[in-house]
Amino acid sequence: MRHIATFTAAVAAAALFGACAPSVPDEPTWTEDVRPIVTANCTRCHTPPPLEGAPDNVRFDKYDDEDRDGNGSADMYGTGSEAMIMATRVQAEEMPLDFPLLPRQQDIIADWADAGAPKGEPREGNRAPTMEIISDFEQDGDLLVADYRIDDPDFDLVTGRLVADPDGDGDLVVVTFDLFSGVSQIVWDAEGVPSGPYSLTAEIEDGSAEVTVELGSVDVP
């Protein structure tokens, strides 16, 4: 009788657990449903610089594609473009490499890709990230180097780019496409960049909010 009672209790517990497990959203979006899964399980390798053999022209920490070469077409692809490939790989349990996603997570990504990979609306109550340069720029050959810090009150993964606008005539210069949360360095390869003062502007986003931050100016020797 004891074994029967134990078995019955186990079945009941399993049924209760299954009933309480969250269901797959009817209309999953990148912002609300997919990005948290990808951030926790995929971005370690699929973020510049790529690791473990990940392709160098794909990044999973951003939704949108990037035109890094400035030739008018995408040369770095975000998750919006890679959704079907992502869904195929995670359902085949080929990705992530070491720890396959849970079936619910796989289904969320598959349903999102099948629906056309909608980006979705900003999360309700989201708080915007901030950025500041926390050291002076120092010159190292053609490189200009300074420390920066990006904070997010919701502890979201933040990405972004830094652009330099010449105070006189001239074109905008993309200093880097790879700003990230936390403390890191700006390394501007200014070889061939005309000398003079440049105003710096960061364009950062946390998956919901897109923020433009004025960061002062720097002189290119």
C-alpha cells in the first residue's frame, strides 16, 4: 500500500507541475519572449567577437542588421534575419552546443520564427540604459583609447555604437559598433581620419529603449 500511495503522490505532483508550467505565448516576440532566452543561452558565443566557431557576420545580441562597411547593404546580421536558422538549429538540439534549450524554449523560438520574427513593442516599465566616458582619451599610435561604462537599471544586456561627428565639414565616422554593458574600452583606430575636434554620440539600446547619449568631444591629432 505504501508503494501505491507513493506512486499516486508522484503522479499527482507531476500533473500539478505540468499544470503550473508556463505555456508557450500565442504570439511570441523578440523583445518580450525570445531575447531573454537568447541572452541567457546564446550570446556568449554569438556576440562580437564570436566564440566556439560562431560565424563572424552574425550576432544574436541584436535584432537588426548592420551595414558596417557603409556600402548600403547589411554585412552583419541580427536575429530578425536569422530567425529560421535559429529555430532549425535549436529544435535539432544542435545549438546551444553544451546545453540544449528546454522544449518550451525551443517552441517559443520556432513559433516566433514561423510568425515572421516580430520584434514586438517595448517592455512595459522598462528603464533606459545610460552611458558615460570615465577616463580621458589617450593616444597609442593611431589608436585613441578611453574607458566607458554602460549601466542598465533593469540589468538588461545593452549594445550600441559610437559615432564621431567632425565639428567642421566632413562625414560621420563610426568609431565602433560594439558597445556593451558594463565597463570596457573605446578603441578608435583613427588612421586616415582627418585631424580636428569630433563630437561623440553613442546610440545604445537594451532591447526595448533606444537612447542617444552625447559624450563630449575628442581631438584627433
